[in-house]
Amino acid sequence: MSSTAAPVSGLTEPTAVLQSQPLRIVVMGVSGCGKTTIGHALAASLGLRYVEGDALHPPANVQRMAAGLALSDADRQGWLEAIAAQLAQADGGVVVSCSALRRRYRELLRAAAPGLWLVHLHGTPALLAQRLRGRQGHYMPASLLQSQLDTLESPAPDEHALSADVGAPPQEIVAALCHQLQAAHA
């Protein structure tokens, strides 16, 4: 990415509900895209609480993924409901990491948090695979990356989503996201 290219794109116009609700953000994308890194930094920059979505997975889901088995929609349901509850209870705003791979998952989250913003982190499959191979101490194996890429439904324009290329440095991504979210949420 050149130094003049913007690392974030896709801002849609805010609506009245977005301006009247606490700022609730889901940082989404496939494994290895940097949801935790960007989510933590974005929450700190905006003065919001951060919730690590992976910590809300039930033990059975963690065991399945650690064994290299992709989760089904049924496997994800309780996890998505737990994330939705975190969003619904965030009176002061929150940033939550969640893969949110399918539109119907995001609709479940949005039902709990009207005005929800999405930050879709994406990168090339090669970059994502490289990151996963270098990651230590996480249960999600690199072998599941392709199944996540196959499942991913990129957010549509009506989903109030920002899109960030993770080939850019994290501090650039977060600065651009903060600027755009603060302008839209003012």
C-alpha cells in the first residue's frame, strides 16, 4: 500500500439512530485479520470498553476449532447471542471483536444494538495465512482460514460498515477509523 492510499474505505452516511445511540462497533473479519489488535486500539482511542469475542465462545466451540473443525451455524448461535448481549448492555458504547462472517450473523447483532457500526478488516489470503502461521497460543489453526474465506459475506453498503485493508500499519488503520467514526457519530 502506498503512503498516499487511504487504509479505510466504505463509510456510509449516518442516520438519526446512529447519532442518538451509544457508539457500538463490531470489528469483524476472518481469523488472522487483526480483530484483537485493531479492536483494542480502536476502543482505547475512542475511550470505549473492549470485549474480546473469542473469550465468549463456549468450550465446545474452542475444542472444535482447535481440532481443525469449522463451526456450523448451530455451533455459532449461542456465541453470537452472547456477543449480542454484550452489545445490548453497552450503555456507554463498546468495541467487540467477532468474525461476523455472514450477513445473518450481523443482523442478529444489529437487532440487539440498533445503529451498530461494522469495521471489516480484510487482507490477501497470503498475508492472512502468514499471520496465522506466526501466531502463538491461539486455538484457531491456519487450516481453517480457507473455510472462513469461503463463508465470508462482505458487508453490503446498507450495513453501516467501514472496510480496512490490514496491509496498512495498525496505527494508520485506527487513526483513519477514529476520524471517520467520530465525524459520523458527532
